[in-house]
Amino acid sequence: MNNDIERVLYSQDDIKAACKRLAAEIATDYAGKKPLFIGVLKGVIFFMTDLMRELDMLTDMDFIDVSSYHGGTASTGEITLVHDVGTDIRGRDVILVEDILDSGRTLAYLQDRLMDRQPSSLKVCALLDKPEGRVVEAKADYVGFNVPNEFLVGYGLDYDEYYRNLPYVGVLKPDVYAK
Ligand code: PRP
Ligand code: MN
Ligand code: MG
């Protein structure tokens, strides 16, 4: 699996440092509150658990599952809600957590859907932001890293559902997806 990686973009240490920095920002902004973290499956799983363990505050978590990439390296533009949250978010301070913000379609879709339920506030935390990928307007309030316009895998990000379990974020060798 490691052989398929052209280069490591963010090491485990880089990611840990980013989680600590983002958690510190969130802890300051949400002092005295009990924010609800909503992770967007499946890509977010590692970031969600690492980020939340850096927070010394009362929080709860839920997950929502949407899919926009159906194989391949490019988004189809179609968003499907696979599994909704079980928590009533009305009046809650919600932090939506994503592994990566790319075309912005997933986030735009989720923000619309969640805002209809009248949370007290809704902010977005993304480990990675790829501004060059944007097709619709979307913005994260907390960003770990701005990333170049390359196909990334690892730390939750997949290619055709594989490579999520790499402990770092890397660039996939083009010949892997050219096959
Ligand atoms: C990926 C990624 C983000 C979304 C970002 O998820 O994890 O959730 O795409 O892309 P966008 O800004 O272009 O919408 P994906 O839909 O592939 O599902 P997954 O998390 O299960 O891999
Ligand atoms: Mn995802
Ligand atoms: Mg995916």
C-alpha cells in the first residue's frame, strides 16, 4: 500500500499538531458551551477521533453519512444522504467536521440541510481545504491545511474505498488510478 504513494504531504506528527491547534481554537471559541460535533462519514473518522481527544471540554458527537464520489478521482456532483444524525440539533452549537473540502458540494448540501433544523450555531472544521477544487461556494471556519490540487489519500481519504487506513496524508501515484 505504501508503495502506491508518491510522496507524504502531511505526516502523523503534522496531523497531530494540526489537531492540537484546531482544538485550542475551538476550546477558546466555545468556552462555556457544549458543542455537538457532527462528523461526515466515512472520510472523517480518524480526524474526528483525534480532534475530539485533544479537547478538554464537554462535547458530544454524532455522524452523518453522505456520498458524492462514486469511485474514480472526480466528483459526480450527485450527493446521496446515506445515514442521518440521530441527535436533535435545534438550539445546539454544531461543529460540522470534514476530512476535506473540495468542490464544496457536500458541505453546501449539509449546511442547507442542517440549517433548516435551526441549530443555535453551525460552524465547519475541515482538516484539509482544496480551494482550487471549488465548484460551489463553501467555506470552513477552522482549517488544518490548505492543500494543492492533487489526488490525496490516507488518514480517512480513499481512492475507490482503499487507502483510508494510511496514517498520513499522501499523494497517490498517478499510475495507480490510470490503471
Ligand atoms: C469526500 C470527502 C468529503 C467530500 C469532499 O467524501 O470525505 O466528505 O468528498 O468533496 P466535495 O467538497 O467535492 O463535496 P466522499 O463523498 O468521497 O465519501 P467518503 O467520505 O465516504 O469517502
Ligand atoms: Mn467524506
Ligand atoms: Mg470518498
